[in-house]
Amino acid sequence: MAIIYNHKEVERKWKAVWDRDPVNMPSKDKKNYYCLDMFPYPSGSGLHVGHWRGYVLSDVWSRYKILQGYYVLHPMGWDAFGLPAENYAIKMGVHPAKATAENVENFKKQLKEISAVYDWDKEVSTTDPNFYKWTQWIFVKMFKEGLAYEKQMPINWCPDCKTGLANEEVVNGECDRCGSKVTKKNLRQWMLKITAYAERLLEDLIPLEWPEKVKKMQTDWIGKSYGAEIDFPIDGVDEKIKVFTTRPDTLYGATFMVLAPEHEAIKAITSDDRRAEVEDYVFMASMKSSVDRLQDKEKTGVFTGSYAINPLNGAKIPVWVSDYVLADYGTGAIMCVPAHDERDFAFAKKFELPIIQVIIPEGQELKELEEAYIGDGVMVNSELFDGLKATQAKEAVARYLEEHEIGNKTTNYKLRDWVFSRQRYWGEPIPIVHCQKCGAVAVPEEELPVLLPEVETYQPTGTGESPLAAITEWVNTTCPECHGPAKRETNTMPQWAGSSWYFLRYVDVNNDQELISKEKAKEWVPVDMYVGGIEHAVLHLLYSRFYTKFLYDIGVVEFSEPFTRLFNQGMICKNGAKMSKSKGNVVSPDELVARYGCDSLRIYELFVGPPELDSEWDDRGIEGVYRFINKVWNLLNDNINKSVATTKALEKIKNQMIYDITTRLNSFHFNTVISAFMEYANKLVDISKNHGGVDHQTLEVFAILLSPFAPHMAAEMWEKLGKTNSVFENSWPIYDEEKMQEDEIEMPVQVNGKVKGTIIIGLEETKDSVLSKARELVLSKIEGCTIVKEIYIPNKIINIVVK
RNA sequence: GCGGGUGUGGCGGAAUUGGCAGACGCACUAGACUUAGGAUCUAGCGGGCGACCGUGCAGGUUCAACUCCUGUCACCCGCACCA
């Protein structure tokens, strides 16, 4: 009679045990391992089964590492500054600090349902003054190193969130957070000079054990390209305009030049008769949002009335203004080679500008172009460079330009400096004081943190000022340098500020002297395994790398990459869409835990599909896992009071089981690890029922293997098997390859590549004997035919080719 | 347009180096036990009566292809006037 496993009782029991006495880590002389989840924003809506996926995965991995003998750090914390708490505060009239504290409480309660081995005594929150003291400290350090600077410039502005945004936060012209169309606003900003780290951010990606996709996204975002800057004198005006090109080889094919509408030389070079039209165009361009500018594929533009002189051959080429040239990339001006660039070609066609081809495909004649020719070839129309291959000409022209001081080789990046200030309340105050006399002065390190003051209204002003600006008693202060009257900076930091370095703080949470002590840093960081969603590929993950490199440069840590290994779990979808409150397709773990237990849900989260891919959630699927749990429970109970001898067959299955589960786990195939558990459970049940029972040794191994996945039941099994220590105090079982070996092998036999049946052969059987058995098996199929060939792959397959 | 990913039963998905396609599970069908079954157990479950045919589609390499090569289609994700 089957017993129903009482998950409620068992889980309650072990949760209580672990609350009192958390899972013991192995002794400290073992190697350390740091396994980290991207810390959550504690939203009011709580956790759904999609959130569980990554947390379960990293917990299984942590527990596996514990069993492998590592001293594991697996902490959890809160990325608690940010807009949602503030918006909630505005709507409900609750202070964000209060709302955040409540959400954290609720989140923590829900997270505890997972029964992960989190080190709760190492919890951090970005909103804790003891934490953000160090967030501010890093800013001060950056300021002193010249990496944090103020700039008045048009920046991305979200009209709904009423704050400036970083480039990384604008997705397809929309606010990453709320989806509103992003506009431009000219504001005084605090910027971080991430561009100073562009090269290192790019190069250091190479050796990281990260998904290629993320590395690629960061590489593209940094966007390095090689080329040359070339000076073009303007005919009749004392101006030179510098352009950037990746194709100096095409210089003889330049037939016009285009400036971005924001280019500062426009005023000086525009002729009087063109001035009205040019000013109109520039004005219209400034009114268009970046989205509109991107979406208008049809080229527009105006002629300035001026001509630039090609420095190589003296050709006069007209200078135009068009919004297809970006002001903030390269020099904001380009030389246009319509013959060899699609965009220039489109522009030339529209405004009937000349097209001069300077590269022809090898072995072909010059003929009129239907479209821009982008490919490789041989130089023509290029005076002394004629006949060279274009690839060689690129270098040759660049060298010539340098020798004649017309231009120079250069490298460009798409990466822009980081717009770091936010005109919002719920963030770290930027620790700067503005003094009439001394300018911007950093708050002295010993005075940190600059506490976020209480305010009456959190409402963003929309004027480009933070709500903090209204608190005059806070704003007015004295200059740390001259002690004269001064005003505090009222902008706050973006949510990314705290999350860019939090992983360091877990290691040394209570240190009030340093951000992290040297010793602890050496022991624990960088993070060995970082688990989280792909959505931070160019945000959090890029910023964290930048911060880490900076902290390395100022000697805080001794490594420059924060996350050695990164794993992006796939999303959980329902009805084909990402699970989210707004889509209304959220599945709550609470009911599933109540009905099937934490262990079942943990296992189902892994079983639902390959961990790196998105998976569709089906509530019914968990039934199968629940049956598996019960099956294992009954297997245990059927054998617990028997003393079954350890037979060769049981040894074999035990070792095979260890092998299969370990190899699949090592390659991160969690879904097939679960399949393996089910297969071996089925096999053991069969042995238990039909072949004399299962020995305790095998059951013990099963419990240990299962313990990272179903910790409660494994602990209960362990106890029922008469053990007094914790199941987690074991070592991960080792398989014995010899004992895994089968003593006979079932081999498929093919005729002409089609399987016709199988034969059983002994381990030592000769090729001749095997082949004769095979022929016998397929006798009826090969009768009357000539055997052309017999393929014999030992232990794999036999293929008899006949005619 | 560029880059990346994915196409396998009714569904989620398996398949080390090319070597028995569909493991494991869901759903479904039949039976058993039951007052009952949304519990449990047993059996079946790609298509076809069959020889055979089947991994998006069309070719190719090979004794042998989900796996390698060429071409092609569909869907998803990222980037997108970066000169």
C-alpha cells in the first residue's frame, strides 16, 4: 500500500531545524566558493514562479558545492532604491523607506519558502546608510580622480519618470522603465567617465566564462572601430572640419560632406543666401525626438553654400547638413563616399550629387553603380593609390595622411559617458557641495554618508531639479574647503549605483572602516558563479565591471573583473509571454508549495526545460514531480526495515546513477539531471519490487545526490536511514568506473543503415563471434544478397551492407 | 539590414566524439482496486494494415546524419543611419 509523503509536516520540521541551526558549511580550511544571485528589487507584487527559477538553480549549485567540500558564500540582499518605491509613496502617501521596509519583509518571507541556504546574517540593502555611505565614497573617489564630472548637455529625458536617463536605459527610444518616449533636455548633469575604461572593458571580456551572447552585446555596445580623422579645409572660410572615417581608402571617392545639425561649425560656414534654410533645418532637427530621427529612413538635408577641399586632390565638395549624421559619434561630421556607402548613396541619389567609384571588384570593368559597392576590390580613380587592393590602401592612405599632417589614425567607440544624476528623491544623494568660491567640492570622506533627508513631497518636479532642492535647510550648508555658505547637490544617483558594487559588501557587511577589508576581499571575491537574467547584459553587468576596474585602480580590490562565471537563466513564460503582473499571467509559488511542497516546486523549476532557455509554464507538469517524490518516499519505506545485501547489480546501478547525475550537473543540464533521478528511481523501484529489494547503501547515496534538489525530503530520508548527522555534512559521492560496467552489451544490428534488431554480446566477445550472431539475426533480410561490407564499431553498432 | 538563438510526437523536452530518434515527464486511452476517483497501480501511446515513412524545407558527404557541409524558410531575442 502506497504511503503518501507528508510534505507539509516534513518541510515544516526541517525548516524549523535549519532556522535554528543553518546548514553547516565545511570547515574553513576548504576552498571558498562564492555563488551569487543578482539581488532583487523588492517590489510590492512579490515573487512568482519565474523568480524562483534562478534562485533554485543557484541554491542547488551552492548546495552541490558544499557537498563537494567548498566553504560556500550564498548571500541575498536588496536593490531597494528606485522609482517604484517612490511612485508608490506618491500614490499612497507612504514614505518610500517604510514601503521599502515592508516589501523587503514580504520578499524575505517569500524567499524563505524556497529553503535556500542564504547567509541571512550577511544581508545588505542599498538604502541602508551604512551601505550607501560606501556608494557615496566611491563617487567621491571617482570625483577626485576626475572620473565624475559635471556637464551641461542635452540628455535623454523621460517625461513620465521626470528624470534624466543613461544611454543604456533607453531602449528603442523608449524609457527602459516605463516605456514612455524619451525626449531630450538640456540639463546640468553628473557624468561618469566610463569611456576612459572602454578599451579595458572590451579586452577583459575575452577570457570571462560568460554566455557569448552577453559578451557580444557588451562588445557591440562599446562599439570599437578603427579609422582615421581627416581635416578638410573649407573654401574661403578660415575653418577646418575634421571628419571620422573607417574607410580612408575611399577618400578620392568623397563627393560631399555632411555635418550633424548640432555641429558647431555650421554657423561659420553657412553662406548668407543659404542661412535661413539651414537655420530652419537645424531648428526642425532639434525639435525631433531621437526616435523620430531614427525612424525617418528617408534622407533629408540642406546645403550650407560652402565647399570643403579634399586634402588629397584639392577637389571642392559641397558641405551639407543632415540629421542622419550623429553629433555625438566621431567628430559629428563625415566625408561622404556614395559609391561605397549605402547611406551616402541614398543621400547622393536624392540630392543629385556626383558619385565617384574608387574600388572595383577584382577583374571587373568600371560601370555605373545601381547601388553602393561595399565589397573588396582594387583601387581606381585614386591617383598614386590606383591598383592597390582596397585593404592595403586603407593602411597606405592613412599613413600618407599622417605623413602629410592632414589626418591621423584613430579609434572610436560608441560607448558614451554615463549620465549619472537623477532628478528624483529615492536614491543616494550625490555627496557634493557647490560653493560660489571653490566650485564643486566633495563632501569629506569622514562626513559620509550624506543622509537622504525626509521630505514632505516626493513628487518629481519635472523642472530638472530633484525634490531635494525644495528642502532649503538641507540644501544650505557650508563649504568643506572655505567654510563659506554653499549649497548641496540635490540630484541623486541612479539605481545602478548601489548594484554596481554590492557583491563586494556581502563579504564584509559590518566593516565601518573600509568598503571591504583586503583580507576578506582576497578570500572571497571575485564572484565564482553569478546567476541572473539576461536583461542586465549592458546595464548592471557593464556598470559593475566599470566599478570593479575603478576599485582595482585605486587599490581596493586586487582583481578587475567582478564575475568569473555568469549564468543567465531563461525566462518563465505563460501563454507565450514573459510572466509579469502587468500581463496578468503570474503563477504564484505559494499555492504550489502548499499543495505539492517546496521540494516538488524546486525540482519542477529545473525540470521545466533547459535552464538557459525560456520555458513555458504548465501547472500540470508539477504533478509528475510530485509523483516522483512520493515514489522515492515509498522506495525508502519499502526497504527501510529490510536488510538487503549489496549485490553487484545494485553496485552497478548506484555507480551509474552517481556518474549520470554528476556529469549532467557539471554541465548545467539541470533538466536532464531530474530525468536521471526519475529513471533511476524507476529502476530501483523495479528492483525493490521484483528483484529482492534495495540496500541501504544505495538509498543513502540516493539521498545525498537528491539533497541539493529536495533538501527536506533528503534530510528526512537520511534521518530515517538511521543517520544522526546532517545529510549536507556528507561528501558528494564518487563513482567507481569499474563497477559501472555492464557485463553484457545489447548491440543494434543494421542492414544498409536501418536497424533490424539487437543482439546480446559478452564483454570479451570476438569480432567474428559478434558478426556471426549479427548475420544470424538478420538472416532473412540478407538472404540472396551479397554482403558488400560489414561495419563493426565495438560496443556501439553493427551495420551489414548488402546488395 | 547586421549579429545571436530556436525549429524533433497532442505538449514540455531527451539523444558525450555522427552509431537503436522520441529518454524523462505532462496530457490522453484501456484495465485493476474502489461507494467514488481529480488518489494509486498495470498496460498502451510519432505516422502507416503493411513493406516502410518520419527531427522546418531542398540537396550533399557517409556503411550510418537531429548531429557535418551547401542552399532555403519560419519564429524569437539583441543591435540598428555609429560613417
